[in-house]
Amino acid sequence: MTARLIAHELLEQVRKNATVDWHKKESARARMRILVKGILKKYGYPPDLSLEAVQTVLEQVETLLREIT
């Protein structure tokens, strides 16, 4: 159930915070990484696994946004 909550919140926050060119600007990517890390921390995701999880989430977001636009 926690994974579902994390996924739902991630999707909502990414939609709210993604700009048109977020994947091209390092400052926007950094803001997105901080957002994802914060959500993972909120739900008690293990810190030693969060770096890989953040990277995976960002890759999935890029794929999702390419399909939408």
C-alpha cells in the first residue's frame, strides 16, 4: 500500500512541478530530484536506496512526459 501512496504523490507532484523543458535545465532537474527525495523520505524509503530510486523515477517521468507531449 505504501508503494501505491508514493507513486500517487510522485505523479501528482511531478505534474504540478514539471515545466516544458525541465529535463534540459539542470536547475529544474535539481528541483525535481529534491522533490522526489522529499517524497521518498516522507514515506520512510531507505536512504541507501534513494539515489537509485530518484534516478529511476526521473527516467520514468521523462518517458511519461515524452508520451504526453
